[in-house]
Amino acid sequence: ALSDVLLTLATTAFFWMVLSATARSSGGIAERLAREAAGFSYTLYLVNMPALYCLAGFLLHDTPWRPSLVNVLAALPLLLSIIVYAWIVARATEFHLIPVRRWVEARLSRLSIW
């Protein structure tokens, strides 16, 4: 359909612009926020779906969720809660990967496996 072609062209143009950017970032709040969010993105990916399925089963039962302004506004606190939960899990796990990786690599190098 025409809408699919237009979406494909717009997405291609967007990625071309983003990937061809050569200017250095200003280091503003948007960059800091993006870097912080990227720091726990994998944990967010891992925890959001199970949390959403559990919450949906508990809150909605067999009723399908219908997007509306009221429902979206009601879901925002849940979304923020899941993001905070993912950040807490990441603080306990994902944020410690570099020291753990160095520790494992040091042990493996002693064994002449690495």
C-alpha cells in the first residue's frame, strides 16, 4: 500500500540523516538522559514484558485494553513504575558488567583459555 511505501521512505531518510551526522554532541541534558537510558535498555527489554503481562492479567483479566486518552493516562504510572523497576534491577546487575567482565577475563587468561 502507499502508506507502507511512504513509511519506508520516511524511515530510510531518518536513518540516513542520523547515521550520516558528523557533528559532536553538545553534551546537554538530552544526551545525558539518552546515555542513562541506554545503560539499562537491555534490562528494560528483559523485565518490561513479564511485568506488563502480569499487570495486564491482574488489572484487565479477560477485557482487552482499548487505547483512549483516559486509559493511556491511567497506564502512565504503570509505565513509569516498570521503568523504575528496570533501573533498579539494572543497578543490581547490568551496571556491574564491566568489572565482572574484567574479573572473568583475568581468571580465563590465567587458564590460557582466553
